[in-house]
Amino acid sequence: MSEPKSRRDGRRKGRSAQRQRALDVLFEIDFKQMRAGEALDLLESRKVESTHQVPIGEYGVQIVKAYLDNAENVDSMIEAASGSWALDRMAIVDRNLLRLGATELMNLDVDRPVVINEVASLAREFSTEKSVSFTMGILNRVAEIWELENSGRESEEN
């Protein structure tokens, strides 16, 4: 039996590749504990130079900017959905996978199954097998809370 092929060789395409680039940038911002201005400067530089062969593109930039613009709300939602797991207790990769997924759910209106599958795929590749179920569980809870909070807003707008 052959070993499973890694996708690190650049075979991710489209939005999947951009999610990976966004994860790279979010991870670097978190690891270096950058302030907002520094984070935006890093994002700008990653449009032309990257730790990977392919710089971050439009959708990846959109994810990172949406997170930076809404970081407090996204992080609060993750903590609310994660029970006893504070963000600072989570592995840095898992924390940023959750930020990526929660940002897409809350700010970019991406469908839950798409977000869950994409984040699970990234978790399998860049974290541990336990992280897959951990991130999926929290993101499903984020989606449930978000949907409940916004269900009243839709009827108020109509």
C-alpha cells in the first residue's frame, strides 16, 4: 500500500489554495504577535512574496482582511463555541484554522459544509488527527450560534 500523497506540493487549487495561504499569513501574524498595522504590511508583502511558491491571492487576502477587521468578534465567537478551551490554550495552528473558518462563516457567508470540509482538510495536513474533530466540532458550534444570532435579524429586516 502506498503512502497518501501530500498536497503540500502545490496541488491545491482555487479557493482551497487561497485558504492555505490565508492560514499561512494568519499563523505568521499570530506567531510574531503582530499589531494590526504590522499585520497589514505583512499581508501586502505576501501578495508578491510568499513562503510558498504562490503568493496570496484575492480570496486569501479577503479572508485575512475580514479576520483583521473583525478579530475581536471572531475570537469571542470561537471562545463561546469552544467551552472550556480558551484561545491561548489552543495549538497555534488549530487557533488559526478556527479563525479562518469562523471568518468565512461569519463574515464571508461561505456555506457551513464547505468551511468544515476545507478546514478539516487543512487540519489533517498541518495539525493532528485529533485537531480534525476538534476544529470541526467548534466550527459547527460557531455556525449554530451565528445562525441563531442572525435568524432574528433577517425577520427584522423584512
